[in-house]
Amino acid sequence: MTTSRRPLGFWSATALVVGSMIGSGTFLLPATLAPYGAATLVGWGITLCGALLLAVTFARLARRWPQTGGPYVFARNAFGELPGFMVAWSYWISMWCAIAAIAVAFTGSIGALFPALTATPVRAAGCGLLALWLCAGVNLLGVREAGRLQLLTTVLKVVPLLLFGLVALWFVDARHYVPFNPSGEPLGSVAAATVALTLWAMIGLEAATVPAESVDDAPRTVARATVAGTAIAGVATVLACTTVLGLLPADVLAASAAPMADAAAALWGPGAGMLLAAVMAVSCIGALNGWTLLSAQLPMAAARDGVLPHAFAKENRRGAPAFGILVSCLLATVLVISNYNRSLVDLFKFSVLLSTAATLLPYLAGAAAWLWRGSGLASRLAAAGALAFSLYALGGIGAEALLWGAGLIVAGLPIYFWLRRGRSPRN
């Protein structure tokens, strides 16, 4: 694709990063973090520092290898084909798990606006799947259309989110932060657990690296968009989530399907709660759109190299990798339907941890790739910090999500060896 035909510029690429990061996590995380109280600030601090180190590392990698595929390309170029496949497979799993989690979060926002639509598990699942397939339809129209929707939804959610966080900060009740660690667990254990959860809000920092060949002046634009997008999303997310914890009692937050909307309603009345629920719905649509785009672009790059089935590399007449879009959304649909009998908070938390576990392998590989093949003392120190952070976060994921993630990664190996066996010797 020539530079003049590349549909994503700096603002669209930044919107892809911010929009992929600010989705369901910002609006639903206060419910899952409520049992840890103000001690979550420790986890947020570690996560934000680690995310910025990862962003700097991926920015350097994008300058070195500005190719579609992002983490897959970095792992393949640094370590070879099999590690590249494992990163591609793991990252792809994390994407459709993320799509499922965000669809569930969209259901929570719609439930706050129209309770009857989510009154039963079947209705709730139906609302989430409707949003999921709406975004699939937009992506089937092409990368340019998906980029335009991403830019629009990012503006519509970031501005209200920052305003809410800054204004609501003045209404925080400090008593809700006491005791500092209501869980009673050691602070080290709380930090590990909250890092695993808060990392979900930072996942997507690498988003601009994935469709690199669709980005104008990719080496420069992707690097700038990665760092700028991570900083914008990180500040907005930490501000909003921490503020909400100081607005409502922990037991109320823990049971809420839309904690930020409930906090706004408690402060300024039902109208404000409805407005925040609408912002959350828009946010989820933007994140769904971004992750749907990424979930097709990454396997397309791997398929072109022959490490995933060739069908993923096929594009429709609008230039969209239709097979990847449809398969990713189908798998996300199965995950939602198979777990629809869980509560929204439980289903969201399970999908978050599974997606985070599957994402950490690409993060580990990216940091290790720059340590191995990169240059410059400062950037390699940043990569070492990113690697240490990723290993630390992995330890807080929990056995269930780690076992699921490991099982799904191992399940992909027969596909790799089958494809490798079917290639001609010269390939």
C-alpha cells in the first residue's frame, strides 16, 4: 500500500490506541477493584509505570520493523518462526477474549439506560452480541471506515471521561478510602492482584503497531501514537477509576454493573447517571471496533507468512480481511454464550483475566525482542523494565486464567506443525 493510500494518520492511530485502551475497563473496573479499596493505588502506580515502559519499547520496535502484525512481527524477526507463531496465536486469543469482555461491559451500560433489555441473562447476552456484530459490519466495510468510527468514538468518550474525573474529584468522600486495605490481605498480594486487573485498562497500548502498513509514515507515526495514546488513556483511566472508589461505598460498587454511572447518579441525579451510561456505551462500541480491526489485521500478517491458514490473508473487495473478522467475532460470541449464566461482573472478570494472560506473552516477547535486537542503553533499560513488569503481572493473573491461556496456546501448536508440514521445501 503506497503512502498516499494509507488510511490511518497520526490522529486515527492515536485514537486506535486510546480507543482500544479506554473501553470497558475504565467504566467497570471500580466494581472489581472495590474489595481492595485505596490499596488499588499501589497497583495503578505499578501498572501505569509498566505500561509507559512497554509503550516506549513498542515505539522503538515499530521504528525498527514498521510492518503489519505488531507483536507477531517483532517476535518473528527477533526470535524466528515458531516464537512468532506462539505470539500471534496468543495475541489473537487475547483479542477475541477482549471482544467478549467488552461486549459484556456494553451490556452493563445498556442495562443502566434500559433495564428491561438486560433483565434476563439471555437478553443481556443478546445486547452484547448485537453490539459485537455491529462493529464487525463496520470493519467489513474497510480499514478507513473503521478508523473514522474509532476517531469519533474516542473523542466522544475521552472528553466526558476527563471532565467527570476532574469534577467528581471535588466530591470524593475520604471515608471511602478507609481502611486503606479493606481486603485484609498482605499489601504485596493486593498489589499483584490489582496489577493483573488494572493491566486490562492498559491493554491496547500496542494497537497502532498492528495495522502498521495502513498507517501513513508508519515508523514515525506509530511510535508517536503509541506513546501519546498510552499517556492520554493512562491518565484518564487512573483519574476516573480512583475517583469512583471515593464516591460510593465498597459494597455498593462491588454489586454494580455500571459503577461510574451509579456514582454520577448519586452525585448529580439520575440524568447524570444516564449520561455516563451513554458515554460508557459509546466507549464500549469504540473499543469493540478497535479490537475487531486488530483481531483481523494480526492473523492476516501471520497468514501471509504461512504460519496461520491462508484464509486469514484474504481480503474482500473493500480491502478488509473478512475471514479474520468473522472468525474472531464468532469465537467471542461462543465465549459470551457459553458463560452467559454467570453474573455480569463475574463474566467480565473471567474474560478480562483470560485476555490479560494471553496478552502478556506478546508483551514479554516484545520487551525481550528489543533487549536482544535493539540498540541504545536507555531504550534497552526501558525494555528490561517492561520485561520485569510483564513477568510480575503474570504472577497475579491466577491459576484458572493461566491454565485456560496455556491450554489455548498449546492447542494452536498442531495447526502450526500441520501448516509447516504442508509447505513446499523451498518455503
